[in-house]
Amino acid sequence: MEELKSIMEKFVASGWDLISIPAKQWLDGKADKDTLISAIKQADEECGSCGCDLDPLYKRALELI
């Protein structure tokens, strides 16, 4: 659970609304799991191979959820 929290904090810090908003909601205990999963999948599709630090975190977050 701590690993997932750390990943969500990185998503929030990214400032990319697509993942930062649902990740912040998750951290606040207000997340809709399906919305969060959908946002992470979309982020992975759009940016999952760009070479940034978040690339491996998308798939890892999905494994942990």
C-alpha cells in the first residue's frame, strides 16, 4: 500500500490533470476506482513510452490497485 501511495504522490506532483486529479482524489480517500484505473490506462497509452520517470509507474500502479 505504501508503494501505491508513493506512486500516487508522484502522479499528483506531475501536474498532469489526467492523472494528478484522480490520484489526488485517491490520496484523499475520495477516488472512484474505475475512474482512477481508466485515467492511468489512458496516461499509459498517451505517454507510457515517452521515456519519462512516470512510464514504468503506470503499469506498476495498475498491478497494485
